[in-house]
Amino acid sequence: MKKFFILFSIIVITLFTFVRQACANELYKFTDANFDTSNSMIVLSGQDTPSGNVLQNIKLVKMQNPDRAYFDINSSIITFPKQNWIFKTGPIKEVKINQFSTSPNVVRVVMYYESGFNPDSIKFLRIKNNIIIKLKDNGICDNEFFQNTYRDEHTSSSDFYEYMTISTPVESSNDNIVGQIQDAFNQQAEQLFERKELKLNTKYYLNNITLRPNTILLNGFGSVSIERPMILYNPTRIIYDLPNTLVDMKIRNKEYRLSETETVKIGQFSVNKARIVITTDAVKQYIPIYSSDNQSLIIANFQKINNSTLYNSSSNAIAYNKEKNDSMTESMLLKFDAPIVHGLDRYNDKIILYLYNVSKYNDENFKNAYKDTIFKNAYIELMPKIGLKLTIPIEQDAIVNTYLGADGRNLKIKIKESQKKEQVQQPSIILNPVVPKDNSGNKKIVLDAGHGGKDVGAIGGEIYEKDITLDVAKRVEKLLKQKGYTVVMTRDDDSYVSLQDRVSISENAQPDIFVSIHVNSSVRPEITGVETHYYHQESISLAQTVHSSLASSVQSPNRGLFKSKFYVINHTTSPSILVEIGFISNSDERGQLTGEKRKQATAKAIADGVQNYFKQYK
């Protein structure tokens, strides 16, 4: 009897262990939880399961006092500490993610929201090994979880900072032996947490650069996007900005050599924007090329790159769809049977998409799908041993955005047609411009020398800001007139001109652009550098072009661009900027600002920036 009992016990224990292991193998393990600020989504990442049963029957339970909703994910565990996120903006006030129980294994997500928020608007998606909890419909992320890969605009509503509070576990040391034994057996013991304030300002973390012949490979984490590039001269260079991107310190502000005549430099242009500068005479040949997972980006000379190195699997176009977003905006949606690798070339009258690993498509279906849309003149060409070339003619001032699905199999091209001519338009940025004509004769610039007369401006070491600004403004005036421009000065001597009068002078002159020149000051005397301010959307391109010229020509720290509501750039209707050419509060920089070399270099940089702006955008 005793032997029988022992044998029975062994069988039961073995069976229990087997069942437990079998159940454990069916668990869905979540390894990470993140919040995507720009799309208001919670992303739970985990190990994929063959059965894919997760999220088959999500039931959202709504509760009150306080207003909240929760859902449970069965047969799941989290391998990270429980999360507690507190948001300071938006309708969602708090999110908690924790292991609700272990027998059975259930993960619970609780969302606290403001009164009036409709929790039924929350959507759930399963993409690869990610569970997406979509908190709001923002028009960009749809059922295919599209990620914005390219945009013409240099600012967007997604360029913002999200402040939140998180709770993180605190490591505790228990020197008490009894306490250690208790902790070992009590796996559900409550952990100590501390709260931390975070500012989330990036969708992409760029941490590595690899140089190959005619190719720059950029690697990082997140979702990479690129803005329409700028071309500058003296020296000839092309500039790419990556919005919502943070650059790792180990590669920041280092110059890399592509060849004997070409260099590339990566910097943190502003707090949430990376800048890539490629100095080359072949600016027309460089284009961005996206990987299928949108984690890495190649900027390459498309005429010299070895296309076979870009991919290891082929794809075919299998479906063609369209969207009417509004009266002026339409989208082309292309679906493929495998992830794609694609490049984009932006001209002033068309965009070209190189579908490098796509070999087949149906021309008749493609034409029929878009015959009654703004894409009716688009066409596809076969590039032997390369892939397909999609050309989409567009109006010169149209605004283009492209999106890649999270699975790499869906591509969206969104085009907003140009506004009516009488409306204010954002200048078009041209990647591959024609050889610029000298059109300076019919361009007018208003130059505004800051302060004057009784308004001396900032003071440093008995030096007045008004004197430096007038001197530099006159030098800029002379250089621009030599180039053939018409220049109007708001003051050409040491006289007082009110802010309202400066705006009136500009409005009466009806110039193409308005440039105000100032000298900065700070209570911290160690601060130096140049910065440029703009306010209205149509002034961004002017600010970027002039500031790029100034920052690369003047030996002073680049403090970047700022959106500021200064009176003169807020109330003028033409593209308007305010340039801060240095700090009068720093003794060394003050000495430079009063010297011939720095004043002339500053004036030339501003004049060259204006010239570059008109070459590209006017």
C-alpha cells in the first residue's frame, strides 16, 4: 500500500509538472511597454506565439468614480515591473499596467480619463509581436499602423513635448535573514516605487552611423522620418532634417569623410530635431532610402549605389487603393506581398519612388485605380535588375507626405494640392532644383536694424546693441545691393523707430522678405552663440536657410531656431525672421561683435543666406 501511494504521488507530481509546463509554454510574455506620444498609443511588445490567440476577445470594462476603463489579457504575463504613467496633457490622465493575477495568468491595463472622454474610441491592434492600444484617432495611424517616413513640412502638429510621470521600482536591500527568506517565498510582495518626471520629445533615437562608398547608413530605434532637404552653396551641400529625433552623443557633431571630396556631419539641430549635412558636388544624386522596418535609413548617391546590397528578398504589388482625405488632399495606397525597400526623390514638379525589391505589378489595375484622382498621370516603369520606378507628377506647391506600414507591406503617398494663388503659401523646398536663375533684380528686402536713438537695446561694457545692429545692417544692405536686390531700411541712422512704425515701413514697401538684426544678452556671462527666430509658418524656410548660413560661417555656437512672438516678425505679413548675431553680455564675443572681421563675416553670412533662400524658394 505504501509503495502504491508513493507511485501514485510520483505520477500526480509528474502530471502536474507536465501540465504546468504545457500551460507555461502557452503564455504570452510581454517584454516591454512604451507610450508613443505623437500617435497617443500604448505599445506592448512581446514574444510572438504560434497560435496568435492574444487579443481575440478583448472586453473593455467601464467604471466611474473615478472615470476609468480596464481590460484583461488572459494567459499573459509581464516580464517588466508594473507600470504607472501619469499624463499632464490629453484626455487620458493615468495608465496602469500590472500582473493582475498569476493563477490564472492575467495582465490588466487600467486607463483613467477625463469626464467626457469616450472609451469606446479606444482601438486594439495586433501587429507582429506588438499589441497596439490606440487612444485617439489622429488621421495618421490607421489600421495598418502607418508611420510617417517623409514630409515636405518643416513643422508639424506632431512636433510637441509630452510630459508624464512614471513609477519605477526601487532596489531594496534586506539584511534581515528572516526577511530575505520571506521575500523569497512571497513572490507577490509589494515593491517600492519612486516617481520620476519625463519629457518625451522623440520618436527616433539615432545611435549609429556606418559609411560605405557613396552611402551613409543610419541606425537607431523607433520610427525614422525625414523632411524635404535644403541645398546650400559655398560650399555646395545638402541638408536633411530628421524631426522628433535624438542623436547619441558619441556620433553628434563629428565630421565623417565619405571620399576625398565629400564629408557628412550629424548634429542635434534643436531639442527634437537632428540635422545631417552632406558636403558634396553631387547634391542632386543623393536620396533617402528606407528599410522595410523603418528602423534604419540610407542616404545614398542613387546613381552609384549597389542596389543588390539593399535587400535580400523580393516583393510584388498586389493591390491599389485610394483615399479622399479632404477637398484638397488625396492618398495613394499600395499593398505588397512582402516588405519593401524604397527610396524617394523629390523634384519641384514630381516625386519619384524607387521600389528596389519590387518586381511585378499590374499596369491596368494601377491605372484604373487612380484614373479619377490627382494621381491620374502617375506611371510605373520597370528598372531591369533594380525594381520599379513610380513617378507621380504634382503641382509645384503641393505638399507631400509618405507613410510606411509597420509590417513594411503597405505604402501611402498623401498629396495636398496647392492652395489658391491669392492665399499665402509655404515656400516649396526643392531637392533637385534646376540651375537657379539670377532673379535678384525683382526681389525686395526690408532690413531692420534693432533698437536706435533713445532705445539703446542691450548694453555690455559701455557698448550699445543699437550701434552694432546698425553697422551690420548697413553692411548687409551693401552686399545685397551689389547682388542686385532692392533694399529698404527701417532706419539708416541713430534714430528711434517704434515697433509699430517698423511694421508699417515693411507693409508699405511690400517686400519679399523681412530681416531684423539684433544682439543677444544674458544674465549668465558665459553664454555665447547665434540664433534665429521666426513666428509664422511661411517664415520657416527663410529662417532655416539664413540660420544655416550664419551658423556655418560665424565662429560661434549654433543655438538653433526658435519660434518666438516678437512684435516685428509677428505683425509683418511677408516671410520674416529675427537674427540674434551674438551675445553682448559675453566679453569675448562682445569684442568680436565690435570688430571688423566678425561684423563683416556676419553681414556676408546673412546676405548669402538671403541669396540661397531666393535661389531655392523664389
